[in-house]
Amino acid sequence: MSAQDHAQAWAAWLTQVRGRADHTVEAYLHDVTQFLAFMTEHMGNTIGTRVLMSLSITDFRAWLASRAENEYDAASTARALSAVKNFFRWLEKEGKGSNSALFALRSPRRKRALPKALAKEQSHEALEHIDALQQEPWLGLRDAALLTLLYGCGLRISEALSLTRRQIEDAETITVLGKGNKQRSVPVLPAVRTAISAYLNACPHPLAPDSLAFIGQKGAPLQPAVFQKQIRRLRAYIGLPESATPHAFRHSFATHLLSNGADLRGIQELLGHASLSTTQRYTAVDRQRLLEAYRAAHPRA
């Protein structure tokens, strides 16, 4: 097998055994494929596992240097290095050999961007107007229900689109399967239940209890790209910033909870973060907004 064949087998293992999300596997496979393409050119020949295990730290640094020359940012390179290390660990597990030089490399330091939450007024305005973008009323109700679910429950778009009718219809809590196949329970606000009920009652397609709740115009499961396009249209319609994406409403959920006095540990549980340090980024957003309000209002600011 060539190194690329091994990469395909590794990607299948990530999906089937480790349960990684499709988009994560695609990103990892893309990074490893780029790495193998560089090493093929760098070594001047087609490479197999024997060559991979003989690569020196100088070879790996040459790959990182090429990424810097092509202006990849630190976060992208850190992810690529993580993917390559994961691939090499799998090769070692499969008995193909080991390479300690790779694991001597440190991941490039990356500046973690603050979550880009919307203001409360912007979030509410988005919920009020998204249904106006659809010509068919039931599709407008669908978009409103989905956006209300993202903002009201702090879900990722992939999590929301994986929910069945049984899970969300008249539910006071929903069980969400998040990253790493980790389950969490999220309370459903009355406003969210109302929006979901309005959509389900208006939907012209029959939805079995175990069918996916959110569907497209012809009855097929709704694709994330379709809803992302609606959010882009919504940005232009009511003048939201470019940072207003479906994921921004999850950020807004957390930031607005924190600004209203919610406990950080509780927010961590609601978002399904494995580490509290990930959730703590929202405290920086809240402090930033407090400073902005202070500077705008204080006469000496």
C-alpha cells in the first residue's frame, strides 16, 4: 500500500472506530494528503511507510517552513501537525513503524480568537425577521425554529440538524450528541418549543417520529449549507455583521447567559465543552463588552 492508501484507511478508522464527524475527518485527511504531497516532492520519489518512518526532524521542519511560506496561519498549521501526528500514531498502532522525530516538534503558538457573539438586540432582530426571507410560509417557520433552537439552546448546527421529531416535539429537555459522541441534556425554553411546534404543524411533508425534524423544500434532510445561505441573506437583509453565522448564535447564547449572571460551570455543561478553559473564553467577551459600554458612556473615557 502507498502512503496515500494508508491515509485513506486511517480516515475510515477515524470515522468508523473513533466516531469523528465527517467534516473533521475530511479536514484531517486534507492536511495529511498535503503533507504526503510535500514529502513526495521533498524526497524526490513516491513514498511509503518505510520512508515516512525514516524522515528526520529537518524534513518535518521543511514541511512546516513551506506552510509558513504559503502564509498558512498558526491555527491551520497546528491542526495540520495534529492530523499528521494522529496519522503516525495510527501507523504505529498498525505495526508499520514509529518516528520519534515528528513528536519532538512543538505545535506553533496560536492566538485564540474571541468568540464572535452578537448583541442581544441583533439576536432578537434576527429571530424576528428570518422567516420573511422565504416565499413559502412553512419554510420560514422552519428557519425560525432552527435559529431559535441554536440561540435558545446553544446547539451547533450539526447537532440541531441531527435531531428527530420525537426528540424535539413538545420536549422540555433534549439529549444532544455532540463532539466525540458525548451526550448532554439541554433545557428547551417555552419560546423554542413554540417555534418548533409552529414549524412542525405547518410542515407539508409527513414526518415520522424517528425522522429528522428539519427537512428541505422537497422533504429531504436539510443540509447545513442551505441554512448557512439563509443566514448570509439575513445578514444583508437586516444589516448584521459578517461574523453572524449559525455558530455565532451558539456563541451569543453563552455570552448572554454569562452577562445575565449564569454560572460558568453551568454554561460549560450546556455547551458540552470538555474543558472549562474553552468556556472561559466567554468571560473575555463579556469583559470586552463591559469596557466598551464604559468607554462609550463615561464622560472621561
